[in-house]
Amino acid sequence: MKKMIFGLVWSVFVLFACTTESGGGSENCGDGIIDIGEECDGDNIGEESCASHGYYTGTLTCNSDCTLNLVQCIGQGFCGDGVINMEFGEECDGDELDEQDCETLGFYEGSVACTDSCAFDTSQCMGRCGDGEITHGEECDGENFGEMTVCSDLHPMYHSGTLTCTSECLISEEECNYCGDGIINGDEECDGVNVGEATCHSEDPLYYDAEGTLACDDVCTLEFAQCNYCGDGLINGVEVCDGTNIGTNLTCNQKGYPGGDPDCDSDCAAIDYIGCNKWNQISTGHAHTCAIDTLGRVWCWGQGLYGRLGIGTSTDEQYPQEVSLPDWATSISAGYEHTCATVAGGEVYCWGRNNYGQLGSDDTTDRSTPNQVYGTTSVHLQVSTGYRHTCSVTSSGMIMCWGDNSYGKVGRCSTTGTTLTPGMVRTSCTSPFFLNDAKEVHVGDSHTCARTGIGINSRVYCWGSNSDGRLGLNMTSASLAYSDYARPILTNGGEYVNAIKISVGSNHSCLIGLGSNYYVRCWGNGVLGKLGNGGTADAIYPSYVLTDPGNSGSYLGAAIRMATGPAHTCVLTTSGGNYCWGDNTYYTLANGTNVNTNFAVEATLINDTETVQCGNMHTCWLSFGGEIYCVGYNGNGRLGDGTTIDAHATPTQVVLP
């Protein structure tokens, strides 16, 4: 029991002793608590800072004895250290005036000092231009002109005007004038309506005799603007233009051409737009459009998501925007969400979405500006972009593909994975043979087609998904007709189809056959009548496009150009005719209606066209004059006319701002 009482007493004593000891002053330096007698403790400096001690900046620290350490503050400067710290707003410091005096500060005399806040004290400086007092040789000061009040006080030749005072306190005569009194005197050529005996022709024989009116300008010099003379650069009389002066006439951009300068003809009667750059190629994508001009420059407009316009942003553009490429472009292809072009050096450049490696950059990073396709050291003549893959044709006739390999659409004997870099399309999966002698390649959503050879030796190969019969293999067995082919297979059961042109849509394909009739044939998905054969059913082999659904022999012939979109197709004929069929919801077929058609109808609202391109619910034509006209859905500004009006029922011209 005694031991327990003793232990309890001892515990209380120890506790009391510890509590009393912790209340000491400097003996607790280092515990992080600022005690009485301590300026700081460890990282705890309380409310103190370099600024609170008069310095501009720096880091205040604590010494081991719990006193403040100002070492890192002292070197940072303070007002009163004799050094002008301009970065902290000091104009001066003590006796240090930065070699300034009253005169350098804009005063005429006196002495300058420095205030306690390190600012100039000019209270002892006297006189300056702008104080309203005329002193020290000043002619005027502000509104103070001394004894003078009007221009005539300065010189009697002035009839009117207002005296002004310059920033150097000198009188200015710029607002004084005497021209306008109707009397020609001094160096005046005229005055008001008074031009003396002068006429346009007497002053310059090049002006038309007895035509035009000589006038007088505000400074009493002769004005020839109303004198008629073709070649003086002035538009007057009956002139429409004069030299490089086109007046209010349309510029090349406003006429729909990508730059250049219009010319005025020799008699000043008409504008000649031959000097404008023209459009040379066009390609329509899912929601954007791209074109190449005659200088080889690439322009894109419409939806900018994922950088598919190639201008460094993802914003939509309603006018064509120039894409920066290292060389002039030779071909262009606008796909679903990406775009590619070949350039004069033979390289391929792509931009836009790259989630399946469709840019061929050995990665899946989107790019908003052109990026050279990885390893394309061959000379490439043509490129085609689809939904998520891309293919190109080399100068040796080889085909290279890259991107999404679903259904084997890159043609390398495999149906899975993503191909991030270009590779040759194989014709055999058991031996190293590649498709060659290719003239063109076109890419759809899940299949690809190419044309090889010329004349009667021309063949069409397709590979990828055969859903809906889009490979044109002429197979009726379901187990075969809807199989996926990962290498090129001849269409039409391996027969020569003698094609001079092919085109591939999202899930259908078309060709123009060789011969005097140049018939058009299509196969694959027939929804909305996009095969043009009079129905909407799928076709597993090339079927003829009809111009009359009631006449099975009314084949569309004499075709020379062709384009396929996701849901419609268009062709141009040798006689200049334009025919389209398929989806017409947004007036895409340019025939004045929005009714779908499963046979070829004439696009009556367009003519004089050289090429045609079919996009997603929009169609564009390139005229022989180098202009582009588009019709249909205008979402995201894909028609390029500066608007986003939902749909255009008639073709509208692409223009630049």
C-alpha cells in the first residue's frame, strides 16, 4: 500500500516538473512554437516577411537561436539602400537620381530630388511645355498663343483656320488656310469652281478631248477624277475599270477563285479574271471539303473536328482555308475524319483523326496540321481516304495501305488489328506477291477497290468486307458472298471488266466500262437507290445503271467522270451531261427536288463541269473555268460559301472572304 502511495506521489511530481519546465522561454527554441523572447522558431516565422522589414522580396528564415535571418532579404533591395530598383517601381533612391535632372524630366530649370518613397520630387523644377504659360522661348503653350488669336494674326494671307500649338510649344499653321475664296492667287491652280481657262485636255492631251470635267480640290489643286482617260488608273466616265483599279468589281476571291488579281482590258470596258488562280481538284469528305488550286496549294473548309482541315485548329470554317504543305500538292482526298494529299516530291501527308493509325504516322495521335506518312519513300501518285484507313498508289503501280484493318481492308492477309504504317497490298497470302500495275485505288468504310492495267486488260480488284456484295464477286452463296477477304479479289467472278474509272462509296462501288458506250455499272449496298439500277436491293456483281426504270436496256453510257458518296452517286458524260442517283434528301442530286431516285436523273441545275465529287449529303462540281459549285447539306459550312444554312437546293459557288 505504501508503495502504491509513493508511486502516485512520484508520478504527480514528475508531471508537475515537466509541465513547469515546458513553460520556459529560449530553452524551447526548436519546438516550432514562438515563445516569449523568440523572434521565430524553425519554419515558424509568424507574420514576418522580407516585405514587413522594408525589403522588396526575398525569403525570411529563422536562425538556430530563434532569431530572424535577413540574409536573403538584404540582397533583394529596399527603398533607401541607394540602389535604384526599377523593377519595383523606384525612380530614384537617396542621392541616386539615375542621371536625371529637371531638364531631362521635361522642365526648363531647377533642381530635382528624391522622396522617401523613391520617387522624383520635381517641386523645385520650374517651367515646362504644357503648363499653359509661354516661357523660355515658347511660341505658344496649349491654348495660350499670347497676343495672337486667329490665323490672320499670324499672316494676313490666311482667310480662315485655327491656330494650333505643337507638343514642342511651336505654332502650327496646318489648320490655317486661304484656299476657298474663289480667287486663284499665289501658287493655287484653282479655287472652288474657278479653274481659270484650264480643261482636262489642255492640262494633259492624254485625257479625252471635250469629255470630262476638271475640278478643284480642297487645297486648290486641279482634280482630274472626272476626266476621262483609260490608263490613268482612275475609273471615270463610262469606264468599268482602269489598269489595276477594279473599283467595286469583284475580286478573284469574291469570284470564287483562290487568290490572284483580276485585269482590266485595254479599253477599260470589262474585267478579265484570267489572272486569278483557279481550282484544279476537289474532294468531298464526310463533313468537310478540300481542293487544290492551280498553284498546287491545298484549301479545306467545313467541319474542323480532330484537325481534319489541316490548319492547326479544330474549329469549323465556312470559307476555304489554306493548308501549309512543304511542296505543291498533286492529289487530295478528304475522308471521314481525316485528309491526305500527295505532293510533287512524291511523299504523302495526312492530318486529322488518327485513332486507328489512318494517318500512317506510326502512332494514334491526332494531328491538326499535315504530317508526312511514315516511311513513304516511294513516289506516290494518288491517295484515297476512307472511314478509318488510307491507301495510295506508287509510281511503280504498287498499292500501300494503313490504318484500321477490320475485315482485312488494308489487304495484308489479316483481318484484325491496326496497321500504323504503310505496307504493300498482297495478292497471295502464301507467297510474297504484291498487287502491281495499279492505276487508281479508292477506299470505302470497310472495303477497298483498285483498278489495274489499261484498255481491254483492265481489271478491278476489291478486298475487305463483302457485306452487301460490295466486293462484286458475283457469288450467290451466303457463306461466300458475305465473307471477308483480306487480299485483292477480282470482281465479277474474275472476269475482265474493262474499266476506265472506278469509285468507292461507304458500302458500294461503281465503274465506267471501256468501249464506245462507256456504260456505268455499280454493285454492293442498294439502299436509297444508290446503285441506280432501278431498285434498292443489294447487287453482288456490277449491274448497269439505268436512265429509265421501266426500260431494262436504258443503260447510262458515254460516262467519263464518276464519284460515289455514302448514299448517292454522280457521273459526267462526254457530252457534258451530269447524272446523279440515290439519296436526295438535301437536294444532293441538283435536279430541283429532294426526292430519292433509284435510277440516273439529270442534274439540271449544273453545267459546264469538268469533275464531280460526292460527299456525305453534299455534292460538288469543278467547272472548266476553275470554279467550284456545291449543293446539298451545309452542316459545318461544308459547301464553302461562307454560310451554315442547313441546305442549298441549288448549287452555290465556293468563295473566299
